[in-house]
Amino acid sequence: MSSITPTIFLDFDGTITRRDATDAILDAYADPQWLDIEDAWKSERIGSRECLRAQMALVTATRQEIDSLLDGLEVDKGFVSMIDTCAAHAVPVHIVSDGFDYCIQRILRRRSLNLAPYLGNIGIVSSYLELNGPHWHVNFTSFDQPCPHGCATCKPAAMERLKKPGGPAIFVGDGLSDRYAAAYADVVFAKDMLAAYCDERAISYTPYDNLATAARRLEHLLPQPRAAVQPASPGKVFPTS
């Protein structure tokens, strides 16, 4: 890759975490009807925005129950290696997720993970979740144009807005919610359902099994190390509609 600075975009659920946080919540606390809604999304009859809104309306859980569940979700042990690699090469990093800010913040700020020193340089674009009385309220990121696929977070729009001018967009993901990001990105790292999707659509990608592997393979694509990267709008979440 040339000396032009790339931008790294990481999916969250199933990529940074070992399990999808939203699916874990739905498995534990939602009416089983959420599975029918999931099937409608997988078959592209609805977008993820409509899917998540309908699914989260089926959740009955207290804050304590959700927090306890999120505290038990494992983070990929290679996450720090990925962030260190990007920092060493002065490459900005953003998390772009169809999932929820509440889950992302709760998981990454868990004291036992000791990730606080790394989070200031990572931008976050995600959907919004908060407890409103007995129900969980959701909202979604806003962009100048509505997502043509009805996504909760339009990952291509976020990537276009955040990538370094003239530089390539590198995307790392794992699932079907990443399919449009993979189609947009200049370089793709994929596993699981995203890898299968890329195979079906003839999208070139580099396979990986965990973020440590992805970081090692990414090392060969990045420009030579230079000054440390400037913070990427610390902790930024785009305004919600």
C-alpha cells in the first residue's frame, strides 16, 4: 500500500466481541418472535433498522440484567494488538456498528479489560440504546442521505465521511451486517458469514480468525511507522435522529 494514510474501520459485534451483544440480549430477554424478524432481515425483506427496532421492542429486562449479561461477553484478545499496530503506523481507527452505543461502552470500559488508555483515539459510530421506564428505547445515526438499504448504521456513509482524504478504507468484519461495508471498502478482512458473502459476490478479502491474526496481516499493508496518530474525535458518536 502507498504512503497515503489509510483508515481502519472495525465492526464491533462478532469482530471485537466474540459474540454479538444484541443477539445475546435477544436470546436471553426477548420474546422468541425476534427470530422471525431476524429471518426477515437475513432474507433482505427488511433492513437492519426496522429489524432492530422491532426486536428490541420485544425485550423485557432491567438495566442490571443487561449489564450483567454484557459484562460476561468476551472481547477478542487481539483487539489491543490491532489498536497498537494502527497506532504504531499513525493510522486512525473507527468502530462502525449496527449495534448499540450502550453495549459498546459497557463492554469496552469494563475495568478488567484495561482498555481505557486505548479508547480515546477510537471513533465510534453506532445505534443508540437507553432504558426508558420498563422498555429499551432505540434510535439510529443520522446522515445527510437515508441509507438505501435501511441499515441501522449506514457503514459506507460513515466510512466515506471519516476516511482520510485520498486514502484507502480498510474494513474488518464478520457478519451479514457488514456486507455493504465490504462492498465499499478498498481492503477487506473477513471471517464467518462475511467471508461467505464475499465469496458469493466475488469480493476480494483477506481471511482472519481473530484480530491478532488480522493485525499481523495488516502490518504488511500499512505505511512505515511515523509520529503517533492524533485522536480520532475521542469517543465520538454521530448525532442520532
